[in-house]
Amino acid sequence: MTSIQTLAEETFGDKEKANRWLRRTLAELGGETPLVVAQTEAGARIIETILGKIALGAAA
């Protein structure tokens, strides 16, 4: 989970913004929060992919 937190902070450039995003429900995740989804290895990979898209400027 720490790597997801760190990646989110790097992506958003701000710890507070990253924490808000990690706790926000996302339609893309079936209404779950990134923190809940990231609790499994497969889920963490999904969150990493979404953060990568955000970092590249794609809508997520």
C-alpha cells in the first residue's frame, strides 16, 4: 500500500490531493475507492495503471 500512496503523491504533487483521490469512489472501480481496490495485488496494479494515465494527462 505504501507504494500506491507514494505513487499517488508523486502523480498529484501533493499529499493531501493524493489522499483525497485515494478515498474517493470511482465509477471505473465499480464505485469502490482506490484504497479498497489496492488491497489486493491485482487491484494495486489497476490503481498503478490509472495513476499512470493521470500522470500522462488522460482522464481517469
